Amino acid sequence: MAPILNHDPRLHQRPRLWMLAGTGEGPLLAALLLQRGWALRVSVVSAAAGRPYRALQVGAPLDVQVGPVVGTAAMAAQLQQAAVQGAPFVAVIDATHPFATEVSRCLRQACRQQGQPLLTLAREPLAPTGATLLTQLADLRTVDLRGARVLLAIGARHLPEAIACSPGALHHARVLPSATALQLVSAAGLSPERIACLRPSGPEFAVEAALVRRWRIDTILCRQSGGLTEAGWRQVARAQGCQLLMLARPRRDLDPPPLSIQGLLARLEALDPAVASHADSTLRTSGGDPGAHH
């Protein structure tokens, strides 16, 4: 299915960016970019992932594209189309999930082909203390999980392998609320009472903590994603006294290297001085830090 676009004529009146988002920091970064005078297209995989951007769309030049943009050719076509329509992107921002390595690879290729500046948002890993890092799911075989009540929070596609690599455990899963995820988790053989379909419930991870208590979980397996999601699982494991296993993030040697939010904003302002002037005037008008309320 082709991605769904919500067109806004104001997107042609300001310098424009394209952000592929798949991290919890996406809405925060989008709000800061809009506040600094950028017009923005955000691409997300699902309607659920696009919901946090709805409030930002009110009165703002924000175009939310729902649906996967698959492959180098499709990404290059979007860059070409924007240029033909007279609203080229000043830069592309890769704010995808740290485990979305194929998406990032295709995006780098497309931007290189089109001579398009590409900036990558860094999702800094948290300190590894308090968790056992696994380089691959097969490493689960080295952990004695016989009789353990295990919560799998690693994405629906990886459930069959995780279950196969931890025989003797009683598996439960938290997956994202999508038809594809439901099909995958059902195919993995889990019964409905051991499946929870929900998006991360916020910084406190209150729903996840309730699931751990209800299911009497003693081991959590999640991904080393960094950011709010990893922090949430760490908090739940610590509070509930669970063993925390973590699938190490793939190694990505990117050139140029990823940037923090503030570093990315500074690099963008260097690309378009007009936006830098807009940001300065906004600061003077508001009398404070535009990121203070986030």
C-alpha cells in the first residue's frame, strides 16, 4: 500500500525537512523543528505511530506520511518528487529505531545518490549495568530459563526465534498494536492470555509494570534501544525484582556520526541561515529556551 500523505500548502512556504521517525524522541524533535521555522514531513510506519504528531499538526506546516517507504528506489523517488514540485528538502533526518538497520542503509544510499544532506539522530545507549547483554538471540541458550516466566518485548518478528532459543520457559509477549504483530505473535504459538498489544505507556511504564505483576514475570527480554523505552524496561525490572536480558543493538559505523537533538538542530541552522534567524527571533520573543516546555 502506498504511503498516505496529508498535504499542506504551507509546506511550500518554508524551508522543508523530511524525517523518518521510529523513536520515542521523534515527536519532541518535530516540535522543536516546527518551533524553529521549518516545514516538516514525518514518515511513520503505522497510523498508531503517527498519533503523537496529531497535536503538532494544528496550525503548523507538518505533513504526516503513514506507511512504510521501502527500499532505496522509493526513498530516492520521494526526494526527486519534492524537487520537481518546487519544495525540495534542505535535509533528511534519520530518526528511525536503532535496530532498523536496513531502513537506515537504504536511506543513506538514496541520499547519496541524490546529493541530499542526511543527518542521523543519536539515541545514546544507557549504562549497561543491571542487565545481561546478548549479542544475538541464540545466546538465550546460555541462560538457564527452565521454569522461568519470561516477558518478551523484542518485536513480534523475533518471537519465534526467542521462544525456540529458550525451551522450558513460560513465554509472554508485549507487542505493538497492529494486525501484522498479532498475526506474528499468534503464529509463534502464544495463547491470547499471554499476549499484550500496546504501545509503550509513557515514562513511568505503569502498564508494563502492571503486566509484570499480573503475569508474575521473573525475566524480561527487551532490546538495547536506548532512550525512553529502554529506560522504562530497566525501571520495571528494577522495581519488580526481575532479571533483565537485553539484545545488544546492532553495530552501525555511520559517517557522519549521529547527533544529539541539540547538535542536530545546530547543524540544520548552519544549513539554512534564514531558519537560524527565525529561531533567534522566537527566542527573543518568548524570552526563554524553546525546548524548556519539553
